[in-house]
Amino acid sequence: QRATLSENIAGDTVVGHATAFTNATEALAGWEAPEWLQIERAIALEQERIAVHTGDLSAICTDVAYQLGNAVFGRLRTPMINYLQKWCGSRFAKSLIRPFKTNFMYTEELAKDWEETIAKYLPHFTEMAEQMFDLPSVLSRIERTGVVSTQLARTIGLVGMAGKASGLSRDVRASHPWGAYKGMNYEPVVMKSGDVYARAQMRYKEIMKSIQIIRDLIAKRRALGNQQKIENPQTKWEAKSDSIVLSMTEGWRGMICHVAVTGTDGDLRAYKITDPSVHNWLGLALAVRENGISDFPICNKSFDLSYCGHDL
């Protein structure tokens, strides 16, 4: 029940929050996921990032009345989320991430399907992105619009994509790597202008990096073979008593943090969730200052924060 609840914390970040919860739960149980399972979870996290970033580029194009970009990016988002449906039956990856196990093992068939899907996606995506960021009518709306300076971003504590667009190299995959990210030596994409242009470019560049990450992870998964199983599966487990666990992962929006505290009997006494939106809403409020009313939609969409996440 808790796993199901965790993946519904923010409807666009199912993998991100479910992974943070799963890592926290497994840590409390003193259980470490095998390498192949860690790889599969990282593939899902990067695929979620590709899908949402693609959809956001479509929405930004909508807000500057660039209909071609809206149509193309919107179309390209569909195969990205449909791929997750092929994997686990849900376009948003619900039920895919579970503590101590997986109900949907990543097969060679799924790996080949991803390679075919991305081969069709990539030429259209890169062509559309290059056109978007070279079009004067688009650039006139997104350059120097909704600026958050590096100093201001640091002062208010921006995280994730919004922080990196303002020059802050804040990415859990680099600072606190977990699972399959250990040893990856991930280098975050960082820009300095802190405007809508930078936040849009961040999406394009992060998608390209996520595609390469998944390619590398698939190669590692293949090297491990498909005859995998969970050793000593946890059908019943007890959490460590009087313990605190902090679990962080880099969702597409930024740092997700789950903190669990247990009592003397091992039962949960507190569970605190922080969505990256908590850190970044003030950034949006400051970004829209001294901008025209018509610029609010593109400022808003360039952050694309979670309304429910604000209350966490």
C-alpha cells in the first residue's frame, strides 16, 4: 500500500518518487538490490526524464505560439510513454518500481524495442530542437525572459533543472550517486543565463544525456544476462529499530528526498517527503517579476512545478 501511495505523490514523477521510497524501504530492511535490478530502475528513471522533458518542450512551444514545435514534440512524447506501457502496462510506469523485487523484468526484447523506438525518435527530435532554438520568433520570447541569476538561485536554494539552468551544478546523480549511478561519474548539464531559454535548452541537453545513459545501462544489463533472480526474496521483513534513513534521487524536476524514522519496535514514526517543487516555487515567483503578463505562461511552463508537490 505504501509503494502504491509513493508512486502517486506526483503524477508526473511516478518512477522518481517510487524509487526514493523503495531505496528507503530497502535500506531500513538492510537489503541491497542486485546489480541487474539497480540497472533496470535507473533505465526507468531516465526514460521518465526523456518523456516529461519532451512533453515540456511541446508545452513551451505552445506558449510562444510555435505550433510546429508543439505538434512535433507532442507527437514524440507519445512513443516515450508508450514504451513504459509496453514494459509494465502503464504509460506512467505505475507498478514498475517495488521494494525487494520487480514484477516486470527488463528483457532483451524490451532492450531491442527501446533501441528501435529511440532510433525513430532521435532524428525528428534533434531536427525539431535545432529549428526551435534557431528561430528568431521563438528566441525573442524565451531569451532574457524569466531570469533567475546564479546568485539569486543559490540564495533561495534552487535545485535540479531550474538550478542547473542558473549555473548551479546540483544533481543527485553526481553528488550522491546510488545504485547504477555509482561509478558513472555523471557530469551535470549546467547553463548560466537562468532564463526560459536556458531551462528549455536544459531539457534538450538532458534528453541527449539520458539517451546515452540508457544505452550504457542496456549494455551492462546485457552483459549480466537474462537469467536473473532475487536471492533470498523478502516476503516478510522487519525495519531496523530506532533508525533514520534519508533517500535521495534525481527526478526529472530535480532532487527528491524521502526521510523515514522508525521507533523501538521498528514501525514508522515519521515519514517526510520533499518534492523539488518545494525548493523551486519561489524561483518561479521571482522569475516572473518585471516580465509582461504574456510571459507568465512560458515562465511557468519552463519550471513546470508540481502543485501537489508544493504541499510536501
